Amino acid sequence: MFNDERHNRILEIIESDGRVEVSKLSEIFDVSLDTVRRDLKKLEEEGLLKRTHGGAVRIKPVGDAYDYETRKRLYSKEKMAIAKRASEYIENHDTLLIDGSTTISALVPYLGAYEGLKVFTNNIQVATDIIRNHKHIKVFMIGGLLDVEHGSSLSHDAVAFIKKLHVNKVFIGSCAISHDRGLSASEIEDAAIKRAMLQAGEQVFILADHTKFTRESLLKIADVSKDYTIITDRKSEEDHLAEIDALVEHGMNLIMVE
């Protein structure tokens, strides 16, 4: 396992459990204690954790999001598998509306296989990646005040623009999903953007890794609907079977990938 892969896995463990132990990580990765200590020192220098005696702890309260680039590193394999499956629903000449979640950003590499796409997005990094790698795709940047931390336009102007759109397919992420609270987000502006996007598409796809079924975010976006398709990874079923069964009973079209 490369250093970056090990670092990402450490972040995933600390995101899930809130803490890690040097001895346990040494067993998981089959590396020396000194190697783990160097890993933790590097991640602490990046401001991603705080070292303690014998391990490290999460520096942000549960529910607080890491910055955009760090979140891209978390569960990257799962996100790529989810995005690849989602791309199979795209057709030539589709008009797409996609948000700035890190799972959605994993969809970008797969867009190049299609002809005549028009893509609307409120995320500057997503727009940049598309025009840099897929010059045949028409990209429409949804404007307004940019949120520096997320690189997305989350203003009232962006919401107003999205409300005027009618596209073939919408692809969005969700901070949290449950059968009783529906889809939710942690910030008012992001919730408003996603709420508008849900109304803008003939088909709606929600891309979410397994961790999104364990959280309760502050702001409700919408109820779960049989008109939406949720694409997640197989670990959702392993870790949250009761929640998954409840969503299916509510009529959700739920797809799990390996």
C-alpha cells in the first residue's frame, strides 16, 4: 500500500471512529510502529488530526465537514465505483445538472465517453476539470457568490438560476439519508441549492457512500421519494441493513455497487 493510500485509510478510520491507535494501525497495515507515527505526524502537519499518546483523534466535532480536497480523499474507491455506475445512466446529448459534492466530482472522468453533453454545475472545480479534460462538452457555470471552502456558488442568485432549469438528469450528493428524515444537509445555502436541483430534472440520482446513512444533518432538503435513485456502495447494506430495508419499503430505487 502506498503512503497516500495509507493516509487516506487513516483519515477514513478517524472519521468513522473519532480516534485511532498506533498499535492497531500497525496491525491493519502490517507496517512498523515508527511508520505509523510518521504517518500521523504528516497528517497532523496538514491539520487533519491531533496526535495523542499512543494514537490520534479527530480535530473536528462529529458532523463538521473537512475541506473539499480532504473530503475527496475519504472513501475514494467507493466514490469512484458509485460514480462509474451512475455514469451508465447518462446518454449522448443529455443535459445534466450536477452539484459540487466530492462523490459527484468522481463522475467527471466518465463524462468524456458521451457526445453532445451539456453540463450545468455550481462548482468551480468540477467545471474546471470538465473543460480541461473533455473539451467537447459544453459547460455552463452557475454563477453567484462563491463559497471559498467548498468552491461552489451557494448564493440566492444560484438558487434562482437553478429554478429556471429543466434538464434530463440531476446528479447530487447528500450529507445524510434516512427513511424518516429524508435527505439533509448541514448548511442552509447548500440545502437550498440541492432542494432546487431536485426539482430541475426529469430523473434524479443521489450518489452517497455508506457513511451518509449514519449521520443526521441539521437541515432537511426533501423527503425520500420513489422518483429518486440512490446509488451507494455495498457496505451500506452490511453496516446499515435496517435503514436500507426501510428506504426500499418506502419505494426508493436503491442501487448498490461493489
